[in-house]
Amino acid sequence: MAYVDDFPTDARIVRWNMAVAFISLGIGGLFGMIQALHRTGIFRGFVSSADYYTVLTGHGVLLALVFTTFALSGLFTWGVTRSLDRPLPSPRFTMGWFALMLLGSIIAAVTILGGLVPSMPFKADVLFTFYAPMQAHPAFYIGLVFFVVGSWLAGVDWFRAYWGWRKDNPGERIPLQTFMVLVTMLMWYISSIGVAVEVLFFLLPWSLGLIEAVDPLLTRTLFWYFGHPVVYFWLMPAYFIWYTVLPKLSGGRLFSDPLARVVFILFLLLSTPVGFHHQYVDPGIPEGFKFIAMTNTMFLLLPSLLTAFTVVASIEHGGRQRGGEGRLGWLRSLPWDEPAFAGCVLAGLMFAAGGFSGMINAGMNINYLIHNTLWVPGHFHLTVGTASALTFMAAGYWLFPQITGNRLRFRSLATIQPYVWFIGMTLMSNAMHRAGLAGVPRRTAEPQYDAVSFQGVVGGISEMRLQIAIGGTILFIGLVLYLIVIFGTWFGGSGNDTLRVNSSLPAPLSGPEHSPKILDNLKLWTAVAIVLIALAYGLPLWALVSDGLLAPGSPPIPV
């Protein structure tokens, strides 16, 4: 039986969330290719350099917020209902949060795209990092409010399903997929408070003219309180797939359920009290608290290293179950022609590379070398742009037959698509990192200056620009291939195909019974997370607001 047979109503919600996610990915991906061609000077016929920043804002918001959150919502709805073996409590409530998120996304996206039409009375060329002093039209902030509140309600829906299950199963360990969903949402509730306060109490009243000025440093701090944990809001659904689905795709079983739980608890504890590492060059933040943020950020390597060990061990088990032998011979027996497996593994490899570049970002002293250079987008294209995005795409290959009842269409395109994406990202991100070391700035439509000559550390600047343009174009080709396969699968069958994917997942080699029950005490870990945040942010925030919430104030800077 496919998932759509067991949970037809929830399967529809999963489909709709994934559809919005991948439509956003398509539009944002097109904007990304336009950026790559424009800033490198290869082709500037799509938009003017003034409109480049509208495209850049759309690229960031559609991909980093809309695509990731809707994909997460689809995956988490599937995971909660499948692992608890019960539907979500109220279809009407579920439709409510989906509609609210969709409405907010449309309002924000239309406001951004208004910047491309001179006759439109609204625009929001404030980039993904939408803190002051750049100001957007009020509609942009209203759309963000709807979107974030909708995501909160989605979490409430998943908690309600868990509470219903708990009532019927007292004393049972939380199923792993549901555990991961609940911990991710607890982290999201804690961290998104920062952006909610920033928007509701400062940016929205400011844009409406209710207050004349806001404190840019305070709004930046509130944004980055949210801005780093949102990275893990993107990544934890990828971990969710790597831990629970990838072992099956490899032919084996998860190596350790307890280690998976420990990893998610560590993310809950450590994701938020690290935001100051985005503000190393900001005045007004005490150096000691920047050092604390750096230390906490380095601690975040632990859950990533534990994940590398656990996931690779699970994949190796699968390879050996398929007949692989020797120290590395099991690699050849893995299903590299299966797009869901290949996409997840290639995404994991890219994430490992992103982890190494992330250590440079996290270090206080060496960060000054690459701050605000092209190194930074090179880094997060490895994380959200591949670790998350390619994993979500790979999950779609495995999930869409289950939620539509149709077999996967255009299988030959699906087989090559993860490799096309991997090649494109390797070219583009590699060149971005090297260009960053040469000092090439980010967020710039025309980073070519008459009085400045960039000296390439490895390779020449012209070669880097060409490589970025080629890589960005290959990425867009890979995206088009993916959309053909996914929407062809959705609309290309009767819903009665017999070649469906079994959604059952094998039991881990080491199950939850091998771990202490305290790992499931979500109230305890949430309280510890709040204490750590208070220690990291309490005094700096008090110092920022002690001279007045709006002082020193800044009027909006024209965009």
C-alpha cells in the first residue's frame, strides 16, 4: 500500500506543500541563473543593474524561506502521519496553516517583484537579510507575518497529532521521525521569536510611518538571533531524510537511533546562541560575547560529525547487505543509478565541504578575511543550496510516487539530474570561494571597478567569473530536469499505477530502547536551550535597549 492509500487527505496536503516548494525553487532558480550571468558580466540583458537587487531579493526569499519551509512542511506532515500511523487531527486546521503560509508567500513575492515594474507602488529590494536601515513596503512585512504565523500553526498541527498518539500510547518512546519533527519545531519557535519581534515591533510600524527611526544594530541583532538557527531549520529536514530514509535507499538500516536523537537535541541547544558570529564586524557588540558565539558555533561541529559517522555507517551496512566486500568495495554495490539515493549522498558530500568553509566563517580572526565577500554565498550554496535543496529533490523522487499513486516518470532524466546539479554546484561554489579569497564582494551587481584590481589566489578572476556563470547555468538545467520529472510524475498517471514505493522503513540496528528516556524529555531540553540563549544574549540585548528601543535611530535608506 502506498501512503496515498492510507492517508489520502494528508497526501493531498503533502502534494500541495511540495508543489509550492518546487514552484518557488523554479522561480528562485531562474533568478539565480540571471544573477550568475549578470554579476560576472557574461550577459546583462535580462535586467538592469538597478533591478539586479530585486532579483537578488527574490532569489533569497523564495529559496531560503518559501522553498525550504514548504518542503519541510510536506516532509514533516508525511513523517508525522507515517511514524504515528494516524492522520493529522483536523483537515480544516491543516488547510488553514497551509493557506496562511501561501497567502503570506504570495504577498511578499508580489511586493518584491513590484520592484521590476516602475508603475507599481510597492517594492522590497531589501535582500534576504531584511533588517534596517533598508526599508521595504509594508506589504512585504505583512506577508512575512502571515508566513511565519502559518509555520507556527503547522507545528501546532504536528504537536496535536503527537499529543493524540501519546494519549493512546503512554510510556512509549516517541517514534524517531516524529521526535525529529518536534525538536525542529521547538528550535523554530524559540528562534523565530527574534524575527517576529523585529518585524512586528520595529520594521512594520517603521514602514507604516508610525515611528520615524529604528536602531539598525538592534534590528540586525534580532535578525541574526533568528538568522543562524534558520540555517538548521533548512538542514534538519535534510538530516530527517538522511537518518530515516537514506539507510533504506542504500539497502540497509539506520545504524543508531539514539545517536540521531542526541544530534537533534544538540541542534536544539546550540543553534540559537551563536548569532553574533554573523556580527563580528558590528560595533556595539562586546567582543567577549562574540567569542562566546564563536565557541558555541564550533560546538555545532559535534552533531555534524556524529551525523557523518552514523549516516556513513548506515550506508556501509546497506552496501554490505547488497554484497559489497572489503574496506571500500561496498561503495561499488550501492545504487548509484537510483536518483533518490544519489541525490542524498551527493548532498551529504557537499554539506561536508560546506562544513569546512563554515569553520572559516565561524572563526573571529579569519572571518575578517572573507566577510562580505563571495566566499559567503559560496558557503551557503553548499548548505542550503545543496545539502538541503538536493536532499529535498532526492526525497521528492522517492516520495512523489507515494503521495500521487503514480510511478516515477522520465526515469532517465531523474537518474542524471542529481549529478548535473552536483557538477554545476561544484563549479560555481568552488569559484565563489576562490573569488572571496581574492576579495570579490558579494551582493553586488557589477563587482568590477576601475580603481580596484582583484588578484586571484588560485586561478584568475576572469576564469572564476566564467566558472560561476557556467556553474549557475548548469544548475538551472538540472533544476529544469527535476521539475519535468516531478510534475510529469504528478500529472502523468491515473493514480492507479502498480509500481509504487513501499513507505515502510526498517527498524534501526540500535533502537530507542538502547538510549535513556531522558532524551525524549522535550520540556527539559527546551528549558536548557532557553537558559543558554539567556546567557549568550541577555546582557548584549540589555545594553542595546538601555539607551532606548529606538535609539540611536536611523531613518530609512532609499533603495
